[in-house]
Amino acid sequence: MITNWPLVFFTVLSQLGTGLAFFAWWKEHHGDSPSARTWQSSAVCAAAASVAALIAFGGLGSASMLISQTGCLLLLVCAFAAMRRCSVCGLVAWLAGAVCVMSQALAAVPGDILSTSGIFPFLLFPLCTVILGAVFAQLKQMGEPDDPSVRYGRFYMPLRICLWIMLVITAIAPCVAWDDPFMRKSAIIWMQTQLYWMGVIFSGVVIGLSHMGRITLLVQAIVAVISITGLRTAFYADGVHGIIDMSTLYMR
């Protein structure tokens, strides 16, 4: 299968925008750090994701992907409004983003939602959303104070927890003889896919960098994006979730 790059960018960017929206909202309610830059970045990511979705589907998608596009557009509008000090809009923004992400996961289910292959995207996509949001929201470029006395980034704990969970499930997935035929086929393909293992290894690299202090915050963000983009590309191009039936894909 030829990689549908606009689809990859749509999911990665919309999840980054959603994660940023959540942590921007968290900042405003649990501290005094300014969130304007975080909201602005969330809106930019949502805008870029919306354009990528239009290219990926040749306009509007269908079923779950249409819901995802709608959620992404609402995220864009509300993130922009939250930047203008609309407090309620902040809550609506990340909730709309959450709908966008979960709709993407639903669209990627190749068979039974309660099967292993059905549950997998519902684990992977939210984890990626939190990781991307946390690793970028704690940057000084997002308005965080550059305080040398603070050893780690502000959101190092949720970042590490989600990275460890993602590392474990993505490392184990190709190594298990699943009863689920869809998951078993994907596992065989992922075991032989370099891009998939690059994503797994780089998620471990981010964990290591997170223990080295604030000096690595920007590097953490860059490596996290590479890791998740690698996993997402393999997910769609080298897994049953993306190639089982191109005639009905994303029609759920």
C-alpha cells in the first residue's frame, strides 16, 4: 500500500492540537503560566490538520472520519476563541479534539471493536495525544517559565507514564501470536517494518531524555514527533488497520 501521507498528517497534527488544547486548559485552571501561545499552536495544528484531511479524502470524509473532521474544525474555532480569553471555549476545544481523536480510532478498527485489533487504536491514539500535548506544552516556547531550579518539564509525569505504556504495547504487539486474525497479520508485518521499530525505539529515547533535565525539552519534542509519525505511518501503511479492505476503509 502506498502511504496516504495526508491521512498520517491529519491524525498526528489533530492529536497534537488536541493534546495542546488539553494542557493549555489545564494551565489556565491549575497555575499562573500564560497559555496564549499554547492555544495559538493548538489552533495552527488544527488548521493544518483540517487541510490535510481535505486532501486525504478529496473533500469531506464519511461516517467516523466526517465526525473527526468536524471535531477538528471545532477545535480550531474554539482554540482561537480561547486564545481571546473565552474560558468556556477552552473546555469545548479539547472535548471537540477528544471526539476527533476517538473518531479516528473508530474508523481504523478493521473488524470487531471489542477484539484486540479493535481495542488497539483506542489505546494508541489517546496515548499519542497526551504524549504530544505534554511534550510540547512544557516548552518555554509555549510560555512556560525557564526556571533552572525546576529540574524537569512541567508535564514530565504524564509524559513518562504514557510513553512507558505506549512503549510496552507497541513493543509487545508484533511479538505475540494473537488469536485475532487482523491483529496477528498486522503483528507479522510490523515485526518486519523498520519504520515501526524506529517509532518504538524513539519512544524509549524520549523516556531517557526526560530524565536528563530541562536542557533536553526541545529535543524530547522533536524525537516524540518522529516516534509517533513513524508508528502512525506503519499503522496505516504496514498494518491490517490500513490495508484490510480499501473499498470500505474509514466507512464505520
